[in-house]
Amino acid sequence: MKIFSIFFIAILLIQGFGEALLMDDFNNSVTKMNEDSRVGALFKKSHHPKINCGHACARRCRKSSRKNVCSRACKTCCRRCNCVPPGTYGNKHLCPCYARLKTHGNKLKCP
């Protein structure tokens, strides 16, 4: 009977230590997930609905003398920024990403 009691107590102690270790690992993983979600929230891109870049760029480039060049550059900018300023010229303050993109020659990329 003593052996059975000692064996039973040993099993309970092992189980207790095992659960304590699991809870410690669980708490560490939850803390890490919370830290990751906070960092992720800082760099998360906002998910605006996709716009029809072809239509928006056709409207933007309709008065351009070089429609194909304008349209190609506009579509690239639109895909990156998911935004095209209204009108045929200017209004870039309404789409800051579109206004910031530059070519390798450090010229403004977007028409």
C-alpha cells in the first residue's frame, strides 16, 4: 500500500510540473503573439477596396499628348498605391503615395 501511495504522489508531482511548464510556454507564446500583433499593427497597410486602374488611368490620361506612356506609368502607380488622383493634372495631394513615387532618375513617376 505504501508503494502505491508513493507511486501515486510521484505521478501527481510529475503531472503538476508538466502542467506548470506547459502553462509557462503558453504564457510566453501569448505574450509573443501580443507583441507581434502590436508591431504588425504599426506596419499594416490599410485595405482599401481595389479600384479599376484601367478606367481611372484612362480618365487621368485622356488629355495627354502621349497616352500610351501616361497610361503605362499611371497603371504602375495605381497598382502600387491603389489610388489615382481625380482630374487630368495635379490634385496629387489627394493621393500622397501616388505623388511620392519616383523613377530611377529621381523624377516623379506618376502623371
